[in-house]
Amino acid sequence: MDHKVISGIYGSVHYWIAGQGEKCIVFTHGATMDHGLFQYQVEHFAPQFKVIVWDVPMHGRSRPYDGFTLQKAAKELVGILEAESVNKAHLVGQSMGGYIGQLVARDYPERVESLVVVDSSPMQPSYYSKLDNWLLAITPPLLRLYPYKFLISAIAKSIAVREASQQYALETLQGYSKTEIADIMSTVYRGVQDYQQEEALPVPILIIYGEADRSGKVQTYSNKWAEKEGRSLRIISQASHNSNMDNPDEFNQIVDEFLERQS
């Protein structure tokens, strides 16, 4: 893959490109992961697409970064598209990456061909009860109470079921301190709570989650989202929160079918 960097007033953002297709697909990883989450997607989609993976600000090699927010991350993603002269792209976002994709679709709909939201949830306030918001607010402080080794091991085991997927998650988590993990989670949850719009996003959306994903209420939110807006919903077998890595063959096939319908 071709490694590139864009730099701005907040910091440098690293991204990688594979493939020479006319259409572009951008993969955005979840909180405390990095672009390596999509290794099985890069090799699959590169023959047909221009594939972009990146390290979201405050993740992977895109550190340090001043004042990371989901909104800034969305602007950085658009900045990558501009740097690569990509007018419009298919966006695939896992967990936190799904939130970033939704922000791009809301603020820059003309740049989005379609959006695939993976093991994530809608951002509209109506989906979240007062209890939900309270739980989101207290989770980051609770993370600080756990011993570091126990914390990262527990997270890795909870977000993946395949051994190789768990190992990737653990190795990536080891690149962050406990404080960094808690701060990233706090920023992500605050970004969801700050989202005020109720309007449905004006782009085609596919919702995906792993059948064993027990992270928060991802399955509940995803089911409600699909039902309320009439969005396509697919469930990945033998997969947890990092479903694209747990079962890449099934995941890739489902995304292939969705993208074919958009052409």
C-alpha cells in the first residue's frame, strides 16, 4: 500500500491507498483500533476499487493530535478525499468509524456514494434514553478503575471471537495507555451525545453487526434504525464487534452485494 500523510493545524493524519479502481471506498476503524482492522478488506476490494484506509486522529500513527473530536475526524476524512481528488466515495465505518461516516454523510452528503455502518449505531438523539446517556457518560471513568492488563485483555476478548482478531485487538490496544483509552472513549461518547439532528441521512445505508456483538446496545440500536428508516440490515455469523475481521469472507460478500446495487 502507498502510505501518505496530510498535515494541518491539529496534527498529521496518516492514510494508505491500494488499488486503481475508478470508484473509491474508504474504511474507517473503531475506537482504539487502527487501519490494520481492515487488512482483509483491502486485499479483497483493491482489484475493483481505489481503497483508502487511515488512522483516525489520536489513533495509530495519527498522533499526537490536538483536541480530537468526531467532527474534526469527519473533516479530516473529507480532507483525504480532497487530497486524492476523489469527488465521491463509498464509506465503510466500524463502531466509532460508523459515527464519523454519519457525520460526513450529514455535513458533506455530496461526497458520499453510500455508507456502510458496521457494529455501530445511529446518532439521532431519539434512539437514546436518559439511562442510555447516563451509561455512556459514566463508562470512561469506570475504565480507569480497572488494572491496565486486565482492561485491554477484557476489551480484546469482548470485541472479537476469532483468535487472530483478538490478537490484533490486543496488540493494537497495547499501543495506548489506560488514560488514552478512557479519553478516546469519552470523546466518542460525547460526540454521540452532542449530535442534535433527527433527520434521516440522505444517502444509501447498509447496517451490519456481528451476531455475537454484545458491545453496549449495538444490536438493539441497529435493529431500531433499520426498522424506523427502512434501511438494509445484515448480521454476520460467527462474529462479534469487529465483525469484518472475525468473518471477513461473509462480510466482504455482503458489502459486495450492497455496492453492486449502488452502481
